[in-house]
Amino acid sequence: MRLSRAAVAAALAVSAMLTGVATLPETAAATSPLLQRPFVAPGGATALTLAVTPGEVATGRAVTLSGRLYDPATGLGSADDDVRLEVAAADGTWTELALLRTDGSGHVTAAEAPAATTTYRLHHGDLGSGQESVSPVVQVTVRPLTARFSRDGVQVGRAVAVRGVLAADPGSWVRLELFRDRRWRVADRARTAADGSYSFTVTPTQTGFSRYRVVRDAGVGRPRSVAALPPLDAFRLHTYSVTTRGTVRADVAAFRSVVAATYADPHGWRRGHHRFQEVRRGGDFTVVLAQARYLPAYSWECSTTYSCRVGRFVIINQDRWRGGSRHFSADLLTYRRMLVNHETGHWLGRGHAYCPRPGAPAPVMQQQSKGLQGCQPNPWPLGREIAAVS
């Protein structure tokens, strides 16, 4: 194994980028006998990574496989070394597909156009030798028809693209279908280009998940092809700014970070198709970290003891933010998330809720700072609270 000067110079910069990336789905990861951790011989001098882009293609389309051979002890790439690209057979054995040569930093790249769904790995060194190493496996799924959204969610009233490839018969018609009222309905039609590609545009008009698929009908000598798309989340986007009032001794940067993380968490109001984006000033509402004495200045209904929501202002009481509540029997971070979700729930139009039964998770709109009423502390909106804002 020879290490180039370029590899030595780059070692410190790349040493954090050594983890292999596999694109095999999690369900397959739980069952496939081909899946394995990267193999490095005991005391071995090399290790391998492998990644593939994209992980799903139409028949006859190419993917790019890229990996790196390196010394796991130092992170240095192994230059000008042989690496075998191998494919898995149905019986679990491996066959060499190509012999690759590493560059000055230990990288290898190969372009392949698999005819069917294929599992790949990289292999270096002789079997059982001290130099042997094997990459994680990656799987490329091959379909006659592919489809994907340009992003996994879209703001209501905004457009999102559906793009894909039909592997054969350029100029053929494909249709976009939407599942609505318990049946598939035609939403649009398009003719594929000379390279088999096509595109549609979807513009949701209401919040919620929508199911789409792309279909090419059966013809003489060809079967029907269907490409299912993941559910599309159409959401409302709310912008907010963060400010303080009075003498604030809490870490404002940490406050801002917890607020943003709470809004982005899939357990929160995001689950009800509400997303939040911080802006420098203004926005749809303002989150205020306030000294306790200033709470009543917003409304006579606000006290110096608790947090409050008045109009566009979601006001977090600094004393509660820093010290929590003696009635809330969970950690401080959990309490802070509850505060943010509770007061923001008011801004979304929700009133107070009550403990449904002893031992149940408290509704996030319950006044948990004042008492749990026999419920368990809970920072996230419950299913019925999500349904009320969806």
C-alpha cells in the first residue's frame, strides 16, 4: 500500500468523512443476509466506504458508485491500490464486476447501468489476508418507470414538481393520478421526451397528506407500469421572529435554538401540517423571552408567574424558562418544549384542555405549569389536538 503526498496533506481535512453510506432501505436492512458492517481484518491496514447516487433508476440508466480505501488508524487514503467492484448473486455469493484503481486520496468511482435491482460492494485484498477489507453494501433499485417529488413537502398554494423516467418507448403517454375519495383519479397527462423523461407540476390547495402515482398503461408486448410516490405533505408556513423584553439573563441563542428545534420536531405542531420559519424581524408572530415583571404589560390576563399569549405575541416567562415549575415532574428541556408548544397552540387558535384520565399523557394545551391533574407530563400535542389544527 502506497500513500501519496497529496493524501497525507489532505488527511486532516478528510479524517471526519470516513463513514460509509448505504442506501438500502431500513426494512431490507433488517432482513437481508447480504447486509453487513464494513469488514476489516483484525489488525488490518485498510478500510473501505461505498455510496451510490441515485439509489433508484429506470432500466438502462446509469448510477455512480464511489468509495474510498483508507488506513483506519490514520485516516490516510491508500493511493494507487486495486479495489474490486463486486455484485451479489441470488445465492449470496459475490462476483467481480470491475477492477478499479484508487486515486491519490484513495478514492474510486465507477458508473454502472444495472439491468435489474443490484447489490454492490467494494473488496480490497486477498481473502483472509491482513490487507483485506470490504465496504458496506449498497443496493440500486431498477424499475421500468420511476417517479419522485422535487421535495417531500410543499406550502399550500405553491408548486412542487414530479419528475421521472420511462425506460422504453420515448414519446409514450404517462399519467399522474391522485388518490381521492377512495379511488385513483387522473390529475394530469404528459408525453415522455426522447430520453424517456417526463414531468408534472402539483399545486396543493389544502393542507394534509396526498397520495400520487404515475402510470403507463399496458400495450402490445408490454406490461402496465406504476410508480408510487411517497405521501406529499402540503403545509401552512408560519414565519416568526424572536425578541426579548426587560432584563434577560437566560441564554438567548439557546432559547432561539430550542424554539426552532421544537417547531421542527415531527412530534409537534408540524405533525398537523404546520411548519415554522424564523425571520429576522416581523413575521406572522413574535416569540418573546420576557422578564417576569413585564408579562402584565401585554394584558391584564397575563401574570408575572406564568407564560402567556396575547395577539401576535407568544410570551415566555423567563422565570419559568430558567426554573421550570414544581408541578411539572419532568426535566427542564421537556418543560421548555411544553411551554413553546402550549403558547404557540394558543396562537394557532386552541384553548385550554384538561387531563382526560389519571396516568394518561397530559394534553399540551393543559396548564401543566399549574398542575398535572393526575396526568403524565407531556410536551407534545396529542392526536386529537393535532386533528383540531389539521
